[in-house]
Amino acid sequence: MKLLLQILQGSLVGLGAVLPGISGGVLCVIFGIYKTIIEFLADPFRKLKTHLPKLIPYGIGGIIGFLGVAKLLAFLLERFEAPSVCVFIGLIVGMIPSLFREAGEQGRTWKSYLSLAITMIVIFALLISLKVFSIEIVPNFAWYLFCGCCLALSVIAPGMS
């Protein structure tokens, strides 16, 4: 029964890795496996025997959740593009209060608000410039590699959906 629960939790983490606004890292924290994953990733050769057996069921579930949801998302985006995008925007906006609370656990200073404002300006400027200059990103190996790194980061860093 415990094994099935771990696989189910892993599939929810995989789901969190695919769905915008749902953080795989936050789900790892909730399920109590985040520390184990980080310890394993920090020193995989020494932690192989102790940590890998604990993580295998979660990994199997993660693959199931990731692939299962990816197929479903492809179908929904193909058939119901506008409502699907609206749901994703809602998930992302719904995650903001949790991220704000989590980011403020160490306290906030004027520097944290300044970095938030600068980051927002840079991101909006980037998005607007892509639109104004009609820049289209053509998928290639390097682009897929970059996206894969971003996906991995979203699972490792809580809140980086």
C-alpha cells in the first residue's frame, strides 16, 4: 500500500512538472521527499545506495504523471485552446499568494521589492519586444535542451512552476 501511495505522489509531482502554476518542487516538499531528492542530487555517488531505493517509486510515478498529463494536455490544447490557456493562467495566478508567503518567510526589505520590480520590468520588456519585433523561436536541439533544463529546475526549486 505504501508503494502505491509513493507512486501516486510521484505521479502528482510529474503532473506538477507539466501543468503551469503547479510546482513539482512544492509538491515534493509537501510529500516530504524534497530533502531526499536534494541530498541525492548533491552527491549521487555516495547517496546511491541509501537514497535511490527510496526515490524509485516516486520516479516511476513521476514518469507516469508526466507522460499521462502531457498526452491529455496536447489533446486539450488542440481541441479547446482558449479555455485551456485560461485555466493555466488561473493556476499561475492562484499560485502567487503561496509564492509570496513562502518568499517572505525570511522577511522582506526594500531591496526585495526593488528586485521584484526590476525583474518584472525585464520580463515584460522581453515579452513586449518579442511581440513588437515579431520574433519567432524555432525549435531545435539547443532550444529543447534549454527547455529541459528549465523543466528540471521547476521540479527542483519549489515555486518555480
